[in-house]
Amino acid sequence: MPSFSPARLPYPSASPVRTAAFALALGIASLVAVVWATEPPFADLHRAPAISNVVDGVTYEPGNWTPHLAAGSKDESWGNHRAVVEVEAASLGAGANVRVTIPWRRHDPNPAEKALVVVDATSGRVVANAFALRIDNASGDVVFQPNPGSSRYFVYYLPWQTTGGSYPKVTYMRSVIEPELAWADRTRKVNLDGITRAKTTRIQSVDAFHSFFPMEIIATPDETATLMQNAPNGWRVVPEHRDYPVRMRRFLPKHWADRGPVSTLESRVLRDEYFTFQVAVIAGAVPLSDLRVTFDRFPSAWQKSLTCFNCGGVDEHGRAFTKAISVKAGEVQPLWIGVMVPADQATGTVEGNVVVSAGAGDRQTVTVKLDVDQAQARNHGFDEPELMSRLAWINSSAGTDPDFIIQPFTPVAIGGTSRRELSVLGRTVTLGASGLPDRIVSYFTPDLTLGTLPESVLARPVNLRVMVAGQPEAMRPQAFQVQQEARGRVTWTAQSRSASFRMAVNGALEYDGMLDYRIELEALKDVSIDDIVMPVALVPDAAEYMLGLGRKGGMRPDRVDWTWKVENHQEGVWLGGIHKGLQYVLRDDNYERPLNTNFYLSKPLNLPPSWYNDGRGGIRIETAAGAVTATNYSGARRVTAGTKLHFNVRFLVTPFKPIDTKTHFDTRFVHKYVPVDEVKASGGTVVNIHHANEINPYINYPFFALDKQTAYIEEAHAKGIKVKLYNTIRELTYRAHELFALRSLGDEILNDGEGGGHSWMQEHLEDRYHSAWHAYTVDDAAMLDKGTSRWTNYYIEGLAWLAEHQKIDGLYLDDIAFSRETVRRMISVLAAKRGQVVIDLHSANQFNKNDGFINSAMLYMEHFPYMSRLWFGEYFEYKLPADYWMTEVSGLPFGLMGEMLQDGGHPYRGLLFGMTSRLYGKTDPRPVWAMMNDFGIAESRMRGYWLKNTPVRTGHPGLLATTYLREGSALIAIGSWSDKTERVSLAMDLKAMGLVGPIRVYAPAVEGLQEFAEVDPVSVIVPANQGLFLRVERRTATRTSPRPFGT
């Protein structure tokens, strides 16, 4: 097995079978026997000793009752937890009362403010005459009037009510049913100490997942005080097995109190296992700060991999970092520790110390004794995620190889005599002396193929101008250096200087066309600045369309004046034509990726101080002197000597790649979990498996139901169908095995928030989380997680695992909450494992208040180089003109193609851009697919309506036509934006269409859309706001019958 490195997790590349085959090939038969004899057997990971589920004479267990309220419903529920109370009914007189003490040991805040419900277990009816005499976290006393003859009762102690739906608001009731006033008054006046006692025999949860046992069964204050008695310097460390993640912050688990102070953790481990455990720090009356963790006495082979995940690790950019750890007075902080057991470790006991320090000389030690077995862990234990071995993944740097380039991209090439001409697929950037781009050209053609003639994108060089006393500072170039960092990345530095300023430019160009700048401007003396501006001037045909700055996508207006507002997710603009364009965003060193998809206002943009300049900055776009110029200004300010400003800007040169119409039209998505045979019969070639179904039940954690998932994927592959999973970062299911370990990291991975939402999250997490989606069909609740955190590393490793073990063919991304670098890593690991993969990106329209009025295409453009297809999406406005479709929906100006979603799309307008709907919900594109199959559209050449030499025109501005050409035939898609039925004469360039001689034009039958009809091309009737599909053939051609659906 390969050796383990925390920065790059290995995957087994050798096995006894492979080794044996190699040995036989060499003719060294004896080697086979040696390998098979010495290779240790594989085994499952060891479990920690069980903890007794009998506490205070009460058994804790799952009750496994049917929930009182179906998930997603709006109503009241008795709750998820109950005590089972036994009454000696035979000994009670008529109307007698009983009193019961329930040692529930609960940790919820303010338990006395929550209602109780007493239910007769026999009849299932609520006992009206009941009240709580006393309630605290440790226990409660309840008085109630039993029903004659009934001996068993359930006392539900966390009843709640909910608004239901996908974003439930759950609140805990103060009262469910009031007792009779006369009974309550009479009962409270008697000596309740003397009434008959009932007995609590069991405490149950609705199922095992909801159980508080064992790590949420609290120690009482007296038990806690006993455990903390004589704690060194008032604080204590407690070792704990990985099987029992520490869950509570304000209380200690009862089982810690039962075993008393311990300072040793003992466990059995396997060779080549990534082993994890916990050291919990309990702060006494004084808070702890600046905790440090070190290791000693472990064997030298173990030292390199020992880590405390809470103390730091490797971030999503592959950089090592450390964290400060503090613990508030009276609280518990679990520290998760990981270590790789060497594959060649000798059997026997290995010892070492974990030392936790809280200041000079204030340290406590946990001794770790591990009994190493002869057996070896499968895949380091990563195939058993419930035992936390996958925590190693959060420090992975998989997918960061800068030399790995996906198809169809090419390495960044350096050319020119001054080494300032940098080329990527279809685009060349020439750098000026300042390091900023002097020239950008595109080799893409208007039909989105690669040509040989360069076309300018920039009208003039880009420069950062500092205006002082009405004049630009004269910046003199001083140094320039270009470096090929890797096949896919070139970097450069440039220094310039004036009498008042020093400018340092750090630039990078990556293989997808991302051009990134970090520009530092340092004042050399005190100076008053009129403005600092960066004009970006484009040639007019590279700025026909516009996205961003609070405008819906479409044709660029004559003038735009825009200023910064934090409530708007706007930081730049895309200006472009169909085959050349430029996006840029303006940033500073304080940039953090905001939340998106309904949550932007919870974590909006950090406005960039340099560009924003306290509201003085903005962007003006206007046309003058033969160019469209976007002037990025920051306004007046006064700076003192030594002041450093950071005018960072990131460009994307579009399009990113040629469109691939054959692959696009050969790929048909079925977007629902259905039997494989149904996918095939419908004509689908790819099935997207969303979450909330039996083979991918829980959102963004596709590691449950793996046997069913494997069987489905294997069947699909055998029948020629690809399978993609829904799996992204933004929300994380509450079922994730590592959830409480992630909680121990504070808000590093899980978003902080006000809590609320699903009852499980309120009962087990309490606070410091942001509730999100509830897939109530499978009762899966989620919370927000961060795409700019170490969870990214876990996610990347998880994708690699799914590609290798489950053989997934790609991903369905439901919006994206992580960086471009993460997407590049993601595609790299999937491509390395599976070759060509299919990644489609779905987005609901983000142009709304909650999302900060950002265009989805503007927001996700940085990810487009790595996508296979777009699906935009709910709430997109398909009634708007073609320029909106081109920019917001189609993907074409970026080298992508897409599909429609909202209201099933518009079949005629969609095919103008090569789009259909996908088989999803009630939307059925199969009639259109059949028409396309009959023509053979995958083998055709697409000639869009936007081309100057498009072969078919309608002569009507509201009727557009895109033509698909094959040898001897053509398919014309006409889309109408006219509010009335129009009669038009088609202008057809038959020579360009390859149709010489007499032709036949007809409308093919498309079920639900149009009937078959012969058509006179000089008198074509197009229904209002609809369209028409036409076939054109040589009159001698023999037309075959339409193919059935699915062929």
C-alpha cells in the first residue's frame, strides 16, 4: 500500500491480485506465494466498548413509534421523546392521583418553559388532569390522575408545533391541554409527598436517530462537581472514543461522571487505518484561551501524521494554517485527533501522549494505548465513515495538481520576444509593461468553433490610473518577470513607480482563460488623490450584450451608472458578443465568498475598501471614440505615506471553449429516479439522481444506501446509461456521520446562525447553526455549510471515492456555493478516476432581492469552463426577448449549451439556441427529441439566427430562425415573440444550405406542438408567441417516418 500523507490521501494502487498477475508475467512464480502468505487479511474497524443503557434504573431505548405528525405537515406533535411510566392501577382508588419523578437528564435550555403531555398507553388518549410539579434539566416531578384500570402511561416532554413545508418553523409549546381547574386547585392543596408514587421504567426516543443516549444524557450538577473536584488548575481533559462524539457544550455526559477522572484512552486498531479519537477539554470557573496540543512518546513513524483537527490543518487552497482554541467557563470543547497507523506496524501495544497546554506550565496529558492487530484496514477505514476515519479528508489537497488539464483545454503558452504573449484555448493575452493587458484577442468564430483569425476584444490597453491635481501620475515601469508555474498556469510580477506611488502587479493566467490580478498601490508620501480609475475599453462587437450591475441580461444599454450597495450581490460586469467578451469583478484583500441561493443577505459581500471608498466608487459604461468603455472609478481620497491600497480584479475571457453540438444532442437527461429500463425506454442517455430517494436519501451526503446505489449504477452501465448524483456544498444533511466533529470546529465549516428549523436540530444542536432545506419526503433536514472551508477538501475526496467505488459518471450541481478553484479540483479528481464526466449546473434565477439581484450566469461564470451543460432554471423569464435568452439562459457566449426548466420551457424559442427541456416532473420533451432524431440533429451543423450569414431569415424582427444543416436536408427552428400570428416569406440561401435544385418544405408532426403539413416557404404561418419546426429536403429525397420515442 502507498504511504499516507495528510496533504494528499492515497488510494490503493496495488492488490494481491495485481501483484500476482505481475509476478506471473515475469515468470517469478515463487513471488506469488510470498505475497499471498504475507499480505495481512482485511478486517472491519474495531468498535469501542458499549455503554450501559440503564441509568438511574431507567432503560434508554428507541421507542420506534409512528411519529404523531408526518414530516412536512403543519400541526402539533407530542414530540420525539417520552418517559414510560408504570402505575399500580389495581391499588388505586377511584379518582386517585399519582406522582412520578422522571430522571430524564435533558440538556435543552429552559426546560420548565416546555409543556408535558401525559398519554394513556392503552387507549392512546391524552390524560387531561396532569401538571408538572417541578422541572429542571436533571429531572421532573409530574402529578396526574390515571384512568381506571390503565397501568402504563407515556409522558412526552418536548411537544412542538410546526409550520411544515421545506423550511419549517418549529416551536416548543408551553401548554398542550389544561387540566380541570377544580381538580388542579384541589390537588395542589394536598400533601403531594404523600400520594401514590408511579415509576419511570424507560425513556424512549421516536427512533435511534433521535436518541439522546449516551452522549446527551447529562450529569447532574453534583456529579459534575465531583468529577471536577481536584481538577488541575480548575480544568480537566477527558479522553473519548470516536464512536461517541461529544455533543454537548454546556453539560457533561453522565457516563463521564460514572467512570470518574481518567487520563488514558485504550483501543484496538488495524494496520493502515486512519484512527481518530477525542480529547475533551472541560473549563471550570475560569475560561481557557490559547490551547495548544502536542504529541510525544509516539513512534517516529507515527509522528508525521498526528494531527489535531481543531488546531489547524490544510485549507481549501492547499495552505497550512493554525487556529486559536479557547473554551468559555463551564463549557466543553472536544478536540479531535487523527493518526495513520503504518501499514507495516508490528503487532502489539503502541503508546503515546497527547499533551494539552493552556499557558506556560499549565498542561494536562492523555495517554493513548493502541493495540495493533495483524489485520489491515480496508482503504484506511474510509469505507466505514461512521467511525470518523474520513476526518482525514478535511486536510486533503486532492485535485490541486497544477499540471492536470481537462479536455478540451490546452496548456498556457508563453510567446513573443518579450515573453508577454500568453495563449490559452482560443484566446491570447498580451501584457503591457505595467503587467496589465495591452491586448486580448479571440480566435473563436461566431458559430462558436475555433478559427485561425484573431479578433480584438480590447479597444485599448488596460491601465490603472492615479489622478492627482487633475493629471495622471506618470508610472515608470521598473521590473517585469514571467514564470511558467505549471502547464496550466503562468504568473508574472511587474513593478512601476512614480514620484508619489509604487505599484506592484501580481498577475496569473490559467488554462481556462481566468486572468487574475492583485494590484497593490503604496503611497510614498502624503497625497490627495482625485481618483483612481481603471478604464476597460472593448471593441463594440465585443460588448453587444451585458450581464451584471443590477440589469437583467440582454443588449447593452447606451449608458450605465452604477454604485456599490451591500444589499446587492454586484461587483462587476460581463460585456460580450457571441464569440468574444470579457467579465471582470472588482475585489480587495477582504473578499470572502458571500452566501447565495436565498441566503445572500445572511452573508453579503464585503465591499472592497479600495474600489468602494466609502461610497465614492462605481462603474460607468458608455460608448465613445469607437469603443465601449467601462470606467471603474474609486473617487477622491487622501492617503498618508505608507498607505497600501489593493485594487484586485479578476477577468474571464469568453467564450471558454467551442460548443460541441454532437455531444450535446446525443446526451438526453432524465431528471428523476426511475427504473433504468424506464430511462432507456424514454430515450434518455443520462439519469440524474436527485437527493431524497432510496439510493441517495440525504442531501449532499451520498454515502448511505450504497448497496442499492451500486446495484442501480451497475444496471445502468450495463444498459448504456450514465448515472449522475446530486451532491454539492451549501447545505449538509443532519445525518452526516461527522456532524458533531464538524461542530467542534466552531463556525469554520458550518455556518453560524440562530438555530431553529427541524425539531432534531433544535433538540441536539440547540444553537449556532443556520437551518436550511427540509426534504420531508424522507424527513431529511439540512443546515448551511461553507464552500470556502475544509469541508471542500472532504467534498473533493468524497467525489473521488464515489468515482472509484460507485463508478458515478458525473454530478448534478444545484447551484454552487464554492469557489472556481474547488470546481477545478472537483473536475480534476473525477476526470482522473472516470475519464470524461458529465457535470450539469442548475440554477434558479438569482435576480431577486434575497439573492442580491445577481444574474445566475454572471455569478457562476467562473465555473462555466468546467461544466458540461446548464439548466437555467426556475423563475427565468422565457417571455423576454432573445437577447435575454442568449445571455441569461443559453450558455452559448461562454462555450456552453443548456436546457430549459420553468413551465417546461418554450420548445420553439429553445431550439433557436439548441435547447430542449429535460424529462422532469410533468415536462415531456420526447416528442421534440423524436423530431430531432428523425432529422439526425446530432450530425448536423448549427447555424444560429445571430450569424451575419445565417442561411434562413424570416424578414420579421420578432421571428428568428436557427438552421441545422445536414447533407441534403435542413431543420429550421423558428421562434416567435410576436403577439399575433404572422405570415412570412422565408429567405433561404439554398446554396449555403447545400440544397441545389427543387426542394420540399414541410412541418413535421410533433405531438402536442404541431401537425404535419406541407409548407410553401414564401407563405409560412407562424402562430403567435409560438413558432414552427420545418424540414427542408431535396424534392428527390426519400423521407423516412419519424422514429419512435427513445430511438
